[in-house]
Amino acid sequence: DDQDEVNQNYLADEEEEAEEEAQAVSEYLWDPEKRMSLARTGQSWSLILVLYFFFYASLAAVITLCMYTLFLTISPYLPTFTERVKPPGVMIRPFAHSLNFNFNVSEPDTWQHYVISLNGFLQGYNDSLQEEMNVDCPPGQYFIQDGDEDEDKKACQFKRSFLKNCSGLEDPTFGYSTGQPCILLKMNRIVGFRPELGDPVTVSCKVQRGDENNIRSIKYYPESASFDLRYYPYYGKLTHVNYTSPLVAMHFTDVVKNQAVPVQCQLKGKGIINDVINDRFVGRVIFTLNIET
């Protein structure tokens, strides 16, 4: 009938339009009569490729030249700009997940990994190694070394034995077997940093929040609880190869048991910042002691 004929004509028109579109796309991709692809001849494509090649090659050359010139002005031994370098941050050992020291005195499996971590960390501080690599410097004064910036610098000894009861030499469990754990604190290295006014940076720990009597006794090693001036300044890893970062050990000899005790250890000294709200490691560290019996 008439309706069927109309439908057939409509479908035929649709098929014809689809064929024409497909033919147009095919000819756009490749027109064999004009020998063109994407509406360009082979010569046109060659010119464009050559143009882009030289453009990007020139761009790469300019960037390379700029980087090369920049590196010529930067010393590999000392930082060029230090205005935005933060005051020293701190780190502690042994490593504890989420800074929670949670262990049971009567269950060695709960604290043995702390002992292993401390022993591994202190290998470079062994007395024999320090005596072989580094020099015995007089305490209480900066170890200033003149000369060219690329000259190798000497480093002062920091012996493991300086940590006494927290050295692992007298007590191989670092106090964890008796519920009196040792925790080591180290300042991050900053090239050229010197404690201001010639006074060493000290460490002070206390209960961060809660009852202050939850920590009744802390011993520090060295007894001054400070980073001696002889370990400063630091000249960088390329020339100060054997530099050994000084440590302060905190020996928590009397801490309340069977409850979590938040502890804050701060650096104290002129120019030290220890109250940055959004960075808990600048000048301080906060961790938790939970010693079960």
C-alpha cells in the first residue's frame, strides 16, 4: 500500500545518505584521484612534518640550554638559596607504626622488633667504626673547616657508647624487657646550620596531655640532653661523607603502665621553632607509650 511504499522510499534514502557519508569519509582519509590524505597532499604533509620537527627541536634546544645554564650557576656542594629552609625537624628511632610504642614487657615478640630496629640504626655509631672514620673533636665549640667547598671535610666522632644505658651495649634490649624503653632522637641535617648564640640545642620531653605524673622519670644520654656544638656546621653529603648525626637518647625509666601515655619531645634553643600546628615534626615529635605488664 501507499504507507509501505513511503517507508521503503524513506529507508532507501537513508541508505543512500549513509553510503554518501561513508564515501565522503573514505575520500577524506584517502582520495586516490587527487592522491590526498586528510585533505593534504604528500608534499603538504612533508612540509608540515619538517616544520614541526624543527619547531620542537628548537624548543628542546632552548630548554636544554636554559637548564644547562641554570646548572652552571648551582653548586653541587652547597644550596644556592636557603631563605626558605625551615628550622630543624626531628625523627625518632626505633620505628613505630603511627608513632605508637605498644608492647608487653612479658611478651618479647611485642618489643623485639624495636630492639632490632635500634641495633640496625646504631651500627654506624659503633665505637670502632667511629674511631676509624672520624676525629675526636673538642666539645663545646663549632667544628669550622675552611677551604674550598669541594674539599672533603672531617667529621667528629659520635660513639655508640655515648648513649650509655641506651647504647644497647650494657642492656641489649634497650630497656624494653623491663618496661623502661629507650627512644633515640635525631635532628634533620641542614647544610650550614649552627645553633644560635653558641648554645647547643637541648631536648625536653613531657606528657603531652593528661596527668604529668604519668611520666615520673626520664634520663637523657648524653646527660646534657643536648646536641654538642662540635657536630656543626654540616657541609653536605658530597664533602661531609662520614658525617654522623648526633643523637639524644630518652630513657623512660618510670612511666605509668597499662595505659596510653602521649609524649611530646621538643627541641629548645635560640632560633628553634617547635610550635608549628600543621607540622608535628618541626622542632618536636609526639608519640605514645603504652607499656603493658
